[in-house]
Amino acid sequence: MLWLRKIVFYIFTLIYLILCPLIIARLLGFVVNPQTHQLVKTGLVYLSTNPPEANVFIDGRLAHQKTPLVIRDLTPGKHFIRIELSDYFDWERTIPIVGNKATVLANILLIPKQWPTKKISSQPYENILFINDDLLLALNPLLKNLDVYHTTQGIAEDFKEDITYNQTSLFSQKSIYADGQLVQLYNEPKSSYILVEATLKDKHKFLWANLNENPPRIEDISDLFTDIPHRIVWSSSNNENIYAFYPSKIYRINIKDKAIYPQDADQLPTEITRNTLPITQEKFLINDKNDLLTREWKWIRIYPKNDFDTPQVYDIAKSKPKTNMYFEERNGELFYLDDDTNYLSVAQILPYHPILNIPIPDALRIKNSDKKINI
């Protein structure tokens, strides 16, 4: 029996001498490379998607959990990653993994097989104007056809057909201004007030409107303008004073007191000295600034960011050329005028639910735009 004990002792000793270094190396982040049969320092990859809860396959094997997730103990070299989610196109990339490094792929935009879009107006429009995060104004030549849309009303995660957007006419059909012709609209970003310049029975009108009230409160301030100015601005923090720029003078108009004051250029508030007139936007960085949403003539397109391969372009919808389009960041919605009907339409670009996060080691925190950092 002594010889048997010696054999068992030598076997366990051999197992200990072999496994113990491997266990220690494993704990230190080393694995055996199956190709070279040498110990190598492992890397890892962090993946998150928009929307989340997608299946991840790495080198053909299903990961232990859905996105967002961290996949550890990857040998250095190239690894093929495929991400699958029902009703979305598969996302596939060959990702380089570096030993003792973390490869971070955050907020990967998954493209739906069919873009969720819908028309939300009952009539066509000439243009749209985004007032602030909650208000959108749809424009037509007659004042009675100017409509206010509260863009955050009735939002739902799944973008069902029964979603409604609160619509209010800026001027009722019975308003004395209803048949006026729109000349120009002035607005200040983040302000719920607009100034409508219009003509009514050969008279020039300036109408001050508060869009936060329902129905909007309209005030005729035409008498406060000595002539037609070439520029009108105000501060979103002060809705009582507007500034009218004429070729050789500037006036401060106090709407509350119905008073006009001469204004020197060097006395203008800082926020008034910049050009605050609305500009048609054609490009938006979306999905946590990772992807580009843009318009090329009629086509609205998405260019998903890609650090490893040539990005693929996806067409979303056709919009009316030379009109405004606006991306509402909080709910991931794109508002535009449909090219075929001129109806106000909305496309759900990003899901409404927030991007999920999971805790990862402090060493994996991304600083600035670095994509690979030390573990």
C-alpha cells in the first residue's frame, strides 16, 4: 500500500505544480493562447447597445448575458462579434483585442428593419419651427393655419399608432387676425414666446404670442414699432424686453410698459449681441453623440459611427426640401415634413426608454474619447 500512497502523492504534487501556476496566472489575467500555447495577458470588451437587452455572440459563442455587458479574459488578437435583437438588423464587427487593455464600444446603435414613422398632422404645412424642447410650430401662409404642437405629450416606449400630440391653433378661425398673411416669425431659443410679423388688410402687424398658454395669448404690439426693423431679438431670461434693430438705431421695447427706449449698441446684453435668428439644421449628432443624423436633398439618413469598418448608410424617410427638421434629444424623435404629402411627420430614431448601465471597474471608465485604456 505504501507504493500506492506514493503514487497518489506524486500525482497530487504534479497536479499542484501544474495547476497552481495556472490558477495564479489566471487570477492575474493570463491565459494560454490556444494557437501559440503561451501565456498571454488577456483583454476585455465592454458593449452597450441602443436599444439594450440584445444578445451578443463572440467568435460564435453566446455571451453569458445581454447588453450592456463586459466580456473578460479574451486573448489578444481579432475577435468576431455579432449582436442580435429581434426586429433589428444584426450588428457585426471584427474587433481587435489588446492584452491588458479594455476595448469599449458604448451605445452601439441598432438599426430597425422598419423605421417607426407616422404622420401627426391633419393638414399639410409649408415649414416647421422648433421653439423649445416642448413646443413645435407648424407654418402656413395664413395665420389661421399656424398650429402649435406640444411634442412631449403622449410619448410611449413602443411608439404605437394611438400616440397623440397635443395640437393647438395659434389663431382661432374667429380671430380678427385669422386671415392675415404671415411675413416672418421671430423666436429666441428656449423661450416660449414668438413674434409674428404679418400683413392684415394692407396693414403691417407685429403680434407677441405666449405659446405656453392654452390657447396661446396674443398681444398686438404693432404701435411699438416705428418702422419695419431688419432684426428683432430678445433674451429667453427676459421676455418683457425685445430689441429692434434699424439701419442707424436700436430700440429697446418694453412690452409690459408699452414703452420704447433708445438703445446704444455697447449697452446691449451679452446674449443679444450674438445672432440668435433660427437656422435650419441639417445635421445632428445622436445616440450620445456617437452617430450622425443628416439630410441629403430629400433623404434623411443615419451614419452609424464605426471605428473598425466602413460605416453603412441607412435611409430613414424623405422630407420636403428646404424645410426645417428637428431632432428631439430627450425622446429620440425626428420631426420633419413628409415629401409626398407635406404633412407633419415624426420618426422614432431612438427608443424612449433610457440606456441601461452596469457597474464596471473604475479602470474601465472612459476619459475623453479614448477607446482603449489600461486595466
